[in-house]
Amino acid sequence: MPEFVPDFLPDLPVDRILGSLRLSPGHEIRTGKFGSPESSAALVANAFGWFLTRPGDLPHLPGVPAGRIEVVELESEMRYPWAGGGRHPWLNVGLATQTTLIGVRARRYEPFRPAKNTGFADVYDRPVWGPNMGRYTKLQRDLVDGTVEFECLDAVQLVKDAYGIRTRAEKRALGAVLVYLYAEPEFWANGKPVDPARIAQHRRDVAAFSKAVAGDNCVFVPVRWTDLLHQWSKMPALKAHVLGLRARFGF
């Protein structure tokens, strides 16, 4: 059976994008998940794929004044400081400047679906995350103990992401930033409204997570897709790209 090839927006380096997606353990292309009208991966690939061959044209993300972007990666692996045990996180986007490594975890409809049970293997208890990561470590322990809960936010994945970004950044003597890029869709792809109470709860979860890890060496920055595209739309070179994204994915 021939491989499903998505229909990308115009003016994208399709071969580069497909190459990145094929490396990812999520297998978005092979499983056909990429073709879902609610796919986060499709939105990310179309939005950030435009910059794979022109990273310098990507503006700094809102709230992340890290200088000129020199590297843009889709499906960027952030490896832990060991060879085995515990799956290394793959961020939707990896960005690098001369001073900072930025990992982007993007979400679209996921926060408003029923939560999946996830946790931490014992391997995450190793004291290997570098200095000033104690707030993430405490949050990890609180999540395991059940003293802290997040109803709509996948806090476990975000802690794992922060550990991976911090590890890779420390090896390269760079600052570390975890960007949580999220949407607040009013409707599901089938036209049914998304529960406004879930959207409000997700906002509270994001605020609580931000407060819990503030001050650690992997800086957590929440960004809404709406705000990101508004920023891009004010730049003449990106206006057509933003119009294409909004026409395809809606906001």
C-alpha cells in the first residue's frame, strides 16, 4: 500500500517535513493520524515547516526574547543523560539561537479530550537534571503522590519535556526554554462546541503549572496559537502564510 502523503500548504519544503515526521516515534504519517481534521501534528508541520529552510525569518516567540533563530527542527528529540530507560521526549519543534535552546510542545484539541493515565518510571528519580531544577522535581513527586492534579493539562509530559530540554541545553552551554503552544478551539471538527468549562479549566491548569516551576533553569512559557499567529500576521513576509493557516485550520 502506498504511503499516505498529506496535502501541505503551498511554498513548504515537503520533503524536509516528511523526513522529520518519519523519524518521529509518533508515526503520524504511517498511522494516518496526520490526516485527521483535529491533528496537532498537521498544524505544527504546516506552521513551522515554512521556516525549516529559512530559520532567520521566524520571529522570536511571544515571551521568549532569545535572539535570532538559527535552527528550526520539526520532531526534535531531547535526549536524557542516559542511553536506556525512560523514553526520551520528542518535542514538536526545536529552536536554537546563539544563547538559547527552545523546545515547543504544541497542543490543539488534546486538553479537551478525556485525560490519559500517565506517570513517571523510577528512572526519573535520578539526580541528573542539573542545578536549579528543584521545582520541576518537586512537581514530579507531587504528581506521583497525587497531592497535585491537573484536569486538562498533561503536566507529566511537560515535566519530562523540561528535563530533556534542560539536558540538551546544558550540554551545549545554552539557556533552556519550554514553550507550551496551545489552542482554544470553540468547536470540534464535527461542529460540536468544545465545553467552555474545559477551556477555562485548562487556563487554570496552565497558570498553576507556570507558578509551580517559575524560577527553574528550564523556563516555562505558555503561548496561545491565536497570539502567535497574530504576531506573524503583522509581518509582511508572513501574511500569506498566516492566511493559509487560518483558512486550513481555523482559529
